[in-house]
Amino acid sequence: MSDTSPSDFPEQAPDSTEAADFDAMARDIAEVPAVEVLVTVAVNLMSAAAVKLGLTEEGDAYKDLDEARKLVHALAGLLDASATEISSFHAAPLRDGLKSLQLAFREASLVPDEPGQGPGEKYTGPVFG
């Protein structure tokens, strides 16, 4: 049994600046159009996948194909699900980036997936170079 009681740990009042910061962030988020949020998330997934594929200046230092597969698959799912919500102006370069990542994954794999079985190909169909 413990020798401490709840009164030994006084409750900390929330810092009013933290609450104000949270309110400011919520207002900032509220002002951002959904298409910008979707594109930002997609670009972040693309960047993370590129790192995990070893496509950055550090090369193979952070290469992890299992992690890359998950990120590319999530990106493909996001783009598939949001296709009707974002214009082709935004979607086209994201789809091109996805295809490049899928091809890079295939190239980096010691045993490439069968066509249609690679990351995200459930959503995009088979990807060929």
C-alpha cells in the first residue's frame, strides 16, 4: 500500500496561456479549407515514404521498406477516398508522386510484389514503369 494520499499531489490549474494557445490553434485550423488539409497530409505522407524508401540525401540511413509500404498504402487510400473532394489541379501532382513512390518501392524491393500487389495498388491498380 502507498504512503501517499491524493492531497500530497496538489492539482495543477491549467495554464491560461496554454488554453489561449489551444484556442488560437483551433481558430487557425478552422480557417484552413479542407482541400489544404488533405493536400498537406498527402505531402507529409509522401515525404515520410520518400525517407523510408531511402530517397533522401541520407540515402539508406533511414530506409525501411516495411514502414514505406504502410505510408505508400495510406497515401493511396487517402487519395482514393478524397478524389471527389479535391480538384484535379491538386490531385494530379499527388497521383504522380504516388506513382513515383510505388515505382521506387518496386525498384528497392529485393523480391518485387506481383503487379497489383504492391503498396497502394489495391487503390490504384497495377503500376508499371
